[in-house]
Amino acid sequence: MKALVAVVICVLTAAPVAGASFAPKNAGLVRTAARLSGLPVRRAVTEQTLSGRRYDAALASAAAREYPRSLRNVDESLYARLGLLPSGAAVQLTPKTSASRAWYDPRTRKLLLRRAPAPQRRHLINELVHALVDQNFDLRRLRGLRGRDRDRALAADGIVDGTAALAADLRSSTVRGTPLERFLQLDSSVSAGRALAAELRYLGGSRAIASALRSFPRTTEQLLHVDKFLEREPALPIGVPARVGRLKLRAVETFGELDVRSLLRAFGVPGAAAVAEGWGGGSLALYVSSEGQTTAALALRWDTFDDATEWRAAISRYVGSAFPGAAARECPPLDGCWSGASELAAAALGTTSVFASGPDAATLAGAVLKPYLTL
């Protein structure tokens, strides 16, 4: 591992030379953010102070652009089928920067400030580091990534937010609330990105962090494990069928190691991080029946058979917490089925597993695993 790290760090491209453009109003803090992050200043950071109403509206507008209603509708159905919220309940997203009263907008390239009370200094530095990341590596390339590749978007946001949090000495707040709220908080936590940024800085200084910002981690597995990032280990491909009986595929998203860990932690499953660590690839698919009913399939590939076995052991704990009252029943050749508010089915074949929830769950689980019978 040390030899690998030495080789990779040696070939990292040097960070650009600092510029000399500063806005008089925030010049001191910009220089502080540059010193703490190791990122050079390319141009002035424009500030705009808004009323509380306009500030909140700006964040809500940004959230709607990055997380459109069409994608939210899909996630509402998927979250319900994973037991994260009651069926039909709306997903309520709160922009993560609203509490700090400062937010850097990559679209307008402005630092937005909420009028009194003034933002805390460390929150200003956090957002100014985002501005410096944008100046050096262009955050606009993340636009729309959430809709194309969920796991990759979480990984990219994670290293950007983690780099800023490390410079500003910010840490994740305590996770609390409903299972859905805990899941979303865990997925957007700065902990993983901050830890990766800290490890890279230890190994190769600001140049190593710059390498991660220039070429973002492509999976949350790379975000969570510095060796996976340095090796650029890709996700194992996993497909799902377009149609299974009366079920038709409506949407499919990547579901990464961070998602697996967050899902298990949201329901208090012991050893969630250890279980998720064996992740090799994942997809979360939403199917719609001819009657308009929804069924979800979580298909995962694992690094080893032992990793798949750990996941199989965790499933019963997850089902017990996420679907209270679900009654277990045998359904060979699948590993297990449950009846209750939602029909549930789980199965594993070698290093591939599937968990299905909704009408015809058992049929869907078997169909997802069928292509892997010869692997």
C-alpha cells in the first residue's frame, strides 16, 4: 500500500500558481481560505447580501434545478419501497447550507449571505473554499450529475464539501430524525470527504487534494477508501431487466457503498460500515405494473462471497426494523420472503444479491438474479 501511494502521489499534477485578484470586502478571508485549503485565488469572490426571504428562495431554486420534480417522484417511490417513508409521503429536502447563512452559488459564481445575524467565520471560510474549488476546477461540471449517476454525484460532492470542511474545521452534525432524514443526512455528511481530503493531504499535501478535485472520485467506495481512490477501482457492472411479467422498468439509479451504509445505519443495523465495505457495484431500480403499482429492486454485487454472506445476514435485521410486522415465509429458491404492508423478497447468488419490495417482489428478485446463474 505504501509503495502504491508513493507512486501515485509522485505523478499528481501540480496545483496552479496563485493569482492576485481580491474583492476588498472579503480579501482577508479569501486569503485565509486559500492558505487553509492550499487552493490559489484566481479572481475576486463577489458577495451579495440578501434578505432572509430572497436567500431562502435562491437556495430553493438551486435545489429544484439539481433535484427536479421528475427525479424526486422516482425517489419518493423508491424510498417508500425501502421502508424509509410511508407510501405517498413527500420527500422534503432542506438545502444543507441554509443554517450557515452563507452559500456559494456555482451557477452565478457569487457568495450569497443571509442578512442578520451575520454568518459565522468558519462557515464563510467553508463557502469561500467552495469558491476557490470552483475557480480552479470548475464546479459547473457537476451540473445535472445527480440525475445521471447518483453514486458518482455523491462522491464528487463529498470530496468538494470535505475539502472545504477540512479547511474550515467543520464536522458533521449529529444524525437524528426519521429514517429518511437520517438516510439523507448520512448520504450528505462531510465526514467521508473530509477524511479522504485529510488522508490525501497527509500523503501528498495540497497537490494530492488537487488531484481529487481535478478528477473527482467516481464512486463513494473511492470516497470512503483512499486506496480505492488511488487505484481508481471502478464499480462492477450490474444490470436489471427491462420487463418482468407485468412489471416495466421506469427508472434505475446507481446505489453505492455510501448508500448501503446509510440505509443500514438509518435503521440501526449493527456493523453497517463493515457490511457495506464489501460493496462492488449496485443499482436501485423502480418498476411500475400495468395497474400503476410500484416495485423496487436493490441489486448489489460484492467483492467476495463472504461479503455477500454478510449482507444476507444483515437483511433480516434491516427488514425487521424497516418493515415492522412483516411476517417471514419460505419461498425457495430465494433466501427469504416476507408478507405485510409490502411484499418483500431477498436472494443471493454467489457474489450477487437482490432485495425486492412491492407487488411480485419474489418474481422480480428471481429475474434480476437469472443472468448471474452462469457467472
